[in-house]
Amino acid sequence: MSLLIALLAVIFAGRLILRKYNPQAVLLLTGLALLFIAQLFGMMDITTLVKKTTGVSAFDAFEFIRDTLSVRLGGLGLQIMLIGGFAVYMSAIGASQVLVRLTSSPLQKLNSPYLLLGLALILGAFLSLFISSATGLGLLLMATLYPLLTRLGCSRAAVAAVIASTCAVEFGPGSGNSVLAAKTAGIEVVDYFVRDQLPIVVPVVLFIAVLHVAVQRFFDKRQQEDASQQINVSVNGSDDQTAPLWYMFLPMLPLVLMLLCSSLAFSSLRITLDTAVLISVFISLVCEYLRYRKAREVMAGLQRVFDSMGNVFATVVTLIISGEVFSAGLKATGAVDALLNISGEFGLSAASIILLMTLITFLISALMGSGNAAFFSFAPMVPDISKHIGSDVAVMMLPIQLSAGIGRTLSPIAGVIIAIAGIAGVSPVEIVKRTAIPMLGGWLLMLVLTFMRAGHLGNILPWLAGMILLMAMGGIALRKRQSHSSIAG
């Protein structure tokens, strides 16, 4: 019964979200409904979820939301809001633009266009550590790398596909999903970044880059597009294009401070992510004053950080809280325990359940153009499942977290895809066609590496083989359909 209720709730919520209902409202109200159902049928006493009961079980559901708001706003929510505010401020003062311009300039010395595509993806992945907005980084790269790569002979669609993929693998302390994953796993985000993400992300990014080189060359030869076509690229939202060269170090400050004040460097020093961002904002304000000598304007610029923090709260933090309520509702019905029990009866490992959650996150991200709703809903369940199989929580969290960004890059309605397609003058569907193989290949490699590292690869090999077979059959069917369409045309 609990599994049936949970399945109906997931289908109901997913259907509404896909029909463009507000995801925060859908997850929050569905989670509340599940909590009420759990209380009504005696599946769980809601009073056990709250710090202090109100005396009425129905009111305790709302008290749980209040407790979640209180905890998240003072910890995870504050960190994500500060990251978002800092990122916008770096763009406003021109520091992000300088970083992109200087790091991409060495690529101009190479004359191999498709090798440049691969290097551009690696560069973009590196820059995503400091520019957390996928759309923002994509627009900056369209203003700097796009003209260079198209001039060297790559097609517009090829360059757009590579640039759209630069933030597909979300990692680093600047990623909101990474911060949530680390908090849920109960570790510091810098430890999650160095210990868990880097060993998986580095080979995955390199593999995606290689696949992009091969795929874009194949598509360009097949379409025989005139790669010399160019359009004027304009980037909105950049307030300053003339910042001094040394400003390139400002976006790196939070990451550098966290790496220095950790066991990797000075173990006696410890600062949190939000403290590192606040210090970086202060240093940036001092730099702006030394640059302009206008205290009033510099202080007014700080308002950009606060405004952006409010926007991040309204869009991201509320979604995290709604996802937690939804997840708590699923747990309250006993769905997680029932799923683990059934998996044991049918010989399924709990690692297979993690793989299923990873697949669902990947598919929902591809359908919605955003993986936050799925990831924020499933993330709180991972600790219980990881404890059941005796695996590290962070290692099991990683494939779900990375699937959100990779799946988003396969969606023609994702914000970054639409923005880049509009600038390049190509169809979003054309970009997704070119990102499909690199993203699917990188996703499968990520799964293999993650479960191999956790020691559960043998449990999921049959599932992986089945997924690869289905993908191959789907690709063959799509190719035959395109061939028939061409003949008919």
C-alpha cells in the first residue's frame, strides 16, 4: 500500500510539473498530502518529525515546514543565496568576463578546429567552478570562443553544442546541487569536491570532450554546412567589459579560500563556504573602491548581491524546502522501507534502487530542462538507502547529483540551450541532437566509475547492459526514421 501511494504521488507530481505547474507548489502540497495520509492511516506519527509538537497532528505538518525553513535558511539556503549573489556581482563588475577572456586566449594559437572544440569544453568545465550559472557561462563563452571557433572552420551548431555542454557536469563548491549533496551526506563541501567529485568528474569531462570532437566532426561532414557563417554575438547582463586583468582572480577567491583553510593546506584553519563568499565580497568591494575611488557607487553595488540572494531564495531555496517536504511525505508512508524490503525479496540490491533514482533524475531533467526538482526530492532519501547497503552516502549521492546537470543538457527547453541556440541562429533541437551522444556516453561512464568506486558495480551491470542496449536500439530506430524521411522528402 505504501509503495502504491508513493508511486501515485510521484506520477501525480511529475505530471503536473511537466505540464508547467509551479514545481515548488506541486512538491510542497503533494508532500503535505502524503504526511496527512501517513497520519490518517497510522503509517507514521507526524509529531515525531517536529522539534516541538503543536498539540494537533495536522498543525504539526506545517510546523515541520517551519522547522525545515528555519534550518535551511540558516545553513544550506544561506550558502546557496550567497553563491548566487556573488556570481551576479562578479559579472556586474566585469571579473567573470576577464576570467573567460584570458583563459580562452591561449586557444587562439591552435589551428585544429575540432581539437579546439574539445579543449573549449574542458576550459568551460573548469570555468564552471567559478561561474556557477550555466546560462551565464554559456553566454560569456558565446561572446569569446564562438567567433574564434566558427572562424577556424567549425559549424555554428557544433560550437553551440559544445558551449551548451560546458556546465553539464555540475561540480565544485560553487554548485548549489553540490552544496546540498554535501550537506545531506554530512560532510564539508570542499571534502565532497576533492574526495568524491574530482576522481569521477575529471575522467567524465575528458571523455565527453573526446566524444564531442568525434560527434561534431561527423555531423559537420554529414551536413556539409558552410562553417564560415557567423552572426554578431551580443551578450546581455554584462555591465563592465573593461575591468583590469587582475580581476580574473576575484571569482576564484571562494574556492581558493576554502581549499587553503582545509586539511588539504592549513589544517588549523577552518572557514565555511558562506564565510569564504562573504570575505570574497568584501575583498571585491575594496578592489572596486581602489579602482573608482567612489564610495557611494561601490556601496550601492553591494545591493546587487542582496537582490540576487532574494532571487535565489525565491527560485532555488524554496524548491529545496519543497523537495524535502515531498521526500518526508514519501518516507512517512513507509515507501522507502517497503522498497528496500521488496528489493531484498526479489533479489534486487539497494544499489539497484540508487541506479533507478539516478535514471529517474536523468529522465526528468531531460524532460523538464531542469534537474533541481528531481534531485531535491530524491537527495534526502539517499542516506537511509546507503546505510542499508553499508555504502558511503556521498558516493551514492554523486550519480544522482551529476545526472541532474547531464540530463538538463539533453533538453531543448533548458534555459542554456535556448539562449545559446538563439545567439547561434540554430534550432535547440539541432543542439540537443549533437549533445545526445556525448552526454549519454559521459553519463554511462559516470555510473560505471561511481558504482565501481563504491564496490557495487557487479550489482548494476545487468541494468547498465540493458540501458545501453535500449539506447542503441533507440538510436538505430531514429536513424532509420530519419533515412525514410529523407527518402520521402
